[in-house]
Amino acid sequence: MDVFPYLVAGWVFLAGCYGLATSRNLIHAVGCLSVCQAGTYVLLLTVGYRDDATAPVFSDLKPGSRPVVDPVVQALTLTDVVVGATVTALLLALVVQISKRHGTVDPDELSELRG
Amino acid sequence: MDELLPLLVAVPLLGAALLVAGGRLVSRPVAETIGCAVSAGTAALALVLLLNCSPPFLEWAGDWTPVDGRSVGIVLTGDGPGLGMAALASLLTLAALAYSWHYFDEPPHGHAGSFPALLLLFQGGMCGFAIAGDLFNAFVWFELMSVVAYALTGHRVEEARAVQGALTFAVVTSLGAYAMLMGIGLLYARTGELGMHQIGRGLDAHGRPDALVLAAFVLVMTGLLVKAAAVPFHFWLPDAHAVAPTPVCMLLSGVMVELGVFGVWRVYGTVFSGPGGVPAPEFERALVVLGALTAVIGAVMCWYQRHIKRLLAYSTIAHTGLFLIGIGVLKPEADDGIALYVLGHAGVKAALFACTGILLDRYGSVDEHALHGRARELKGVAVLFVLGALGLAGLPPFGTALGKSVTEEAVGGPLTVLYVAASAVTAAAVLRVAARVFLGLGPRPEAGSGYETTGSGERPETRHRLSRIPDTMTAVPAVLLAGAVAVGVAPGFAKVVAHSVNETGSAGVFTSVHWTPAGVLLGLVSTLLAGVLAVLAVVRPKPFAAPDRALPLRRLQSGHVGDYVAWVLVGTTVLGALTLPGMLGG
């Protein structure tokens, strides 16, 4: 088993976290959250990958003739993409609203809720 | 009976779809009636299933049953704890809908159905999470309930604070959810299964736990503990509760946070408790340490708040700490106690939020200092508020007291002191608010340190400030408090709860749950302690106001989303460090 893709998944996730923690712009922060999520896509697809296997589409493939990659993780990734699209859309809508109400998208200047 | 299980999710989702599609055609009362009818129907279904759930239901959606022990289908589990949480979520949704009946902000023209539709979606997500028997589905329901919760938190989009609190909530919880998904991916890589029982069996078949199991455990628990608002994952919660509309706060504090605790219990019990998972002493250490920290920080921060909704939010954090300790000690009696405690707490906390909502809508403020003595005329609300505080302290015969005493007996030793202290301090803070706001006792408090959210100048959630309190707004907290008392006194109720929890949780060990003299005494002690603290704080505010040495703790709650993300990473590391030693040892 090759560990390289797993390291990439972890790296992408942590890079997203770093971006979120240090972001000075909320749109950038929402992007960083998507980067974190991209880490989960990489991990899921890595889990299902098999050497020399093809896509699990059986229309032009005799079942059992060749190995295929795991379709379950592909379904999971697809679901994850849908979930992520919803979250990102909602977050960006909230950022638009924050920009209207606060006049800024810099989290350092949003200090009304504290203590 | 088991084929009715998916309806718990399908009915609220269909109801929400109906309201979204037809909401613009119908008037507001019709939309709200549909919302109430659908959530009440789901609640009734959950209760019927709950009464017939022995032995537990198992439903493979679409008949994708396992072949030779390998499964690809989606499994729903209808056991006592899961259906109990679904019933609690449904009943609280009904309460929130009834509470917002007609009073809540006039929706924009043509969108009469949007708020009840969102609440029904929320209910569907929570019910789905409660009965999910498969980890990936649990993640999807977790995300559904979270996304709806963000939308509901930021429901008043024209409020500056509301959108800010909703964004913080969304970023932190989503990050937790993605960590959980990473963990699920690792577990699938090891076992090739997604059903919780199947994963557990796969891990056991693989032999001793290794780094992958540890990483999966830490990642999955991170997601669930963010939802459960354990320290240091808790920062989103006070911000979200301070800005969310009152009916939403009732649901967030009453059941959504508890679903995170329930998730920890369910996932550990079915996935990681075997020989191939995380050893019991490691789990116990991690949860008891985090739980104790949560209880202490929650109680201390609760005491220093003047924004009443934030105060109640911190009290929820303190109680979550107690719940985590209870499930962390891995004793059947403690599980029973926590189940009862959660039920009682849901009623009490939702009632307290409902009363706070009345203050907000009548005086346009939830600031303890600004409201000093102004609510003298609200006698009925004052009684409900004080009763809620006493329930929080664990005064017998509230269900909180029964649950707390059972758990205290099970955890034993110094942790009992923590249970008494945390519930006494949080209740004392609520009693202090009651004494100042409803009775006008004590001198008017001086301005604080400045590093705080005051809660004055909030916009009421009704069209106008209320001159007369609608009956629904007082009836709902009264019914909720009656429910919290019923949990403690209804004959046989505690036994039924204990039986259904033990049936799934503790491998055939059945315990009996009842009031004990020691438990009653401890309940009275914590109530007395709460009363004394509250009186002292009201009479002599100076020594009990926030001292400077509390300031570093308050500064952590900075309102900055980047800080909170950093704390989530710290928490994940701490969780790993607490779990690691036993994995190295054997």
C-alpha cells in the first residue's frame, strides 16, 4: 500500500485548517474550509483506489473480467461534494450579509460577540 | 413495525417540502398549523415506535440486507436510546413551533412557510441522526441538522450579530464534520464496512488497535464533541445561542447538543468498545478529563455572564460536561442516569429559554443589568423562571435531580462534588438573574469590565414589543417544566428508560433506578448552595463580580473564527494525547 496519497490528504486538510486559523478575509476562510473538505475527497478516493483497476461502470465491461475501483467511496465522495456545495453556498451568503451589516469581511474587526 | 422507522425522517422532510412548495400560497396560520401537525405526527410515531421497540428494530433501507456478513445497504437502528432521542427532538420541535405560534417575526410576504419548514427539516435531521445505524449516514444527518441549524441561527439576516454568530457556528461545526468524515474514511479503509456494528466487528477481527484506529477514533470524536460543545470545542455555542431566535435556542440547547453526546455514546459503544477498538480506560480518561474541564469552564463562564441567553448557553456547556463524564465512566447505572438527566435538562433549559424570549420581546433586552427590576409585573413568568432554575440545580422531584443522583452514585468520589458544584453554580447564576430582573433585589449592578457581550439593545423577535404576553408563550414553558418534573415522579418511567438504555448499551446488565436518600440529600444540598450563592451575589455584588483574574478566560471567547478553529485543532491533539498511552502500552 502506498502511503503517499494518505499523506497528501492529511496535508491538504491541515493546510485548510491553517488557512482558516490565520485568515484575514471571510471569503478566503470559506475557501479554506473547502480546501479542508478537498482533503476528505482525496482520502475517500484513495481508500477505494486499486492498481490497474478501471471505473466501476459495467455497460462495456464484462463483470469479473477486470478489477474495478471501489464504487462505494465514489458514492460517498459524491454525497460529500453535494453536502459541501450546500455548506459553501450558505456560508458565502452569510459572508455577503456580514459584509452588508458590518461593512467588513475581516474577522479581526468582528468583535461584537465576546466574553 | 420496523418498516415504519424511515417515516421518522421522511414525514418531517415531506412536510418541509410541502411548506416550501405551497408556503407562498397559504396564509400564515395555515402554514403554522401544517408545521405543528407534521411535527406532532412525527412525535406520535416516535412514541409509538418507542413503546414497541423491545427487541430493537433493524431496518435495511431498500432491502439491501447483508450477504455473508458483508453489507452495502443503509441500516437504521430503532432502539430505546435512539428512538428516545428522536421522540425528544420531535416533542421539542413541536414545543418550539407552538411557542413561535403567531408571535414570531412576521415573515416576508409570500414566505409564510419558511420558518416552520426549516424547523421541520431540523427535526428530520435530528431524528435521522438519532436512528442512524451506519456511520456515513450519521455524518449526512449530522450535516443536514447542522446546515439547518446555521440557517436558523442566522434567520434574522438583517441583524449584524446574528450573521456573525451563524458564520462562526457554521465554520467550526463544518470543520468538525469533515474531521469526522476523515475518520469514517479510515474506518472504511480498514474494514470495508459502513454500518456501525459491522465496523466494530471488522476492527475486532483485525486484532489489536493500531495508529489507524487511534486516528479514526480521534477524528470521529472531534466531530461529535464539536457538536456536543465540549471544551475546547465549545466556542461556537455561546455565540450561536446569543444570536439565534428563541425557539431555535430551545432546540439547540435542549436536544441538538445532547445529540452530540448521544453520538459519542453510540459510536463508542458499537464501534470502538471491542478488543479491536479503543481500550475502556483510555476512553474513560479522555472523556472524564474533557468532561470535567467542560463542566468547570462552563460553570465559571456562566457565572460571569450578564447576557441572559449567553448565560444559559454556558450553563448548557457545564451540563454537557456532566453528561460526558457520565457516559465516560462506562457504567450502566451512569448511562441510565444521564438518559434521565438529558430528558429533564431538555425540559428545564427549553423552558428557561422560552422565559428569556418573553423578556426579549417585551423589553427589547436580555441584559441582566439593564433589566434590573423592570420585569416586576411578570409574576407568572417569574415563577416559571425560578422553577427552571431550581430544576437546573437538581431540586427533587425534577427529572434532572433523579438523573443527577443516579449518575452521582455511579461515578462516585470527587466527581460527585463536581456534579453538585457545577449544577449549583449554573443554577445560582439563573437565580441571581431572577432576583434582579423579576424582583429588583439588590443594588443596581455597575458596569462590568467592558470585555463582554451585554445583551442590551437587542431587537425583539415580535413585530412590536409585546404589551400582553400571548398564552402560548407562557403555556409552552409551563408544559415543559411539568414534563421535566414528570420525568422524575411518573411511576415506572425511570425504570422504562433504564431498561431500554441497558437493553442496547450494557450487554445484558440491567440496573434499577430509583430515588435514594443520599441522592435526594445531594439534590437539596446543591439547591441550597445555589440559593446561598445567588443571595450573596445579589446582596453584595462587588466581591462576586468578574475579577481581573477571570479576564484571560473571558478573552479566550474572542468572537474570532480563526481562534476557534485553532482551538478545535488543539482539542483534537489533546484528545489524541489522552487516548494514546494505552495504545502504546499493551
